[in-house]
Amino acid sequence: MSLISLVVTLIVVGVLLWLVNTYIPMDGKIKKILNIVVVICVVVWLLYAFGILGHAGDIRVPQVR
């Protein structure tokens, strides 16, 4: 993934979040929860994009026979 696509994606997500916060009337608590969820999702996505966070499917559980 190129740096330009990362920056463009972050800008689009930021603008969409700003539009939702500005033009959709909702309670302040709901806006705060929405902002936290979006920020957590973007951070996890960035960790995957930079290879810091691996796939969760790589965890092996030993078989009991």
C-alpha cells in the first residue's frame, strides 16, 4: 500500500467523520462513542497496513488427543 493511498484514506475518513459530527444531530455521548470507535478502527487498520499487527488467524492451539 502506497503512502499516498494511506494519506488519502485518512483524509476521507476524517472528512466523513467531520460531516457526521457536524450535520447529523445526535447526542454528545453517541458522538463521543462514534469518534472513539472510528479512531480505534483507523489505528488497528494502520497497524495492519504497516505490518506491526499480524493476522489473528496465526495463533495455533495444540490439539488434545
